[in-house]
Amino acid sequence: MDFLEKAYKKSDSIVFRKIADEVILVPIRQNVGDLESIYTLNGTATRIWELMDGKIKVREIKEKIVEEFEVAPEEAGKDLMEYLQQLEKVSAIIEG
């Protein structure tokens, strides 16, 4: 399956919190936050996280990022793929 046609959703093992001006992802393991694995998100990463609902395809997320941020489609696609691979690696997202 083409990567751009996949849809991802947030894993139940991750909690998303906005604290002051920072957005963080905290993995929850056995009902305890793993403080060594807290991830701070930049603006683009936060927007991608917000868009992932298990229905919207990666292609659509890429299109929204290109529209909302000043980035070339090729760069947006490359960065999006790398970011989603990182989130998948830490079990923050699963295919919808």
C-alpha cells in the first residue's frame, strides 16, 4: 500500500498535553508516565498530531501542512514520512 494512502490514529498508550507554550507527548506504561520518554512537539508536529484521527489519509495531512505552513510539497512529504515513522517506532500511532 502506498504510504500516502495510509491513515493513522493516536495510540491509547500516549497522552497529549499542552503546558504553557509547549506541547508534549507522554507515553503511559502500566498507568505510569515514562518520564524518560517525553516528546516535545513543534508547531508542525502538533498540527500533524491533531489531524491524525484514523480516517484522514497521510496525503491529506501533507496537503494541509503545505497549505498551512510555508513548505514545498516534496519537503513536506519527506518530513511527514520521517515524523510518522518516528511516532510508529515509539508506538505513539497505529494504522487506522
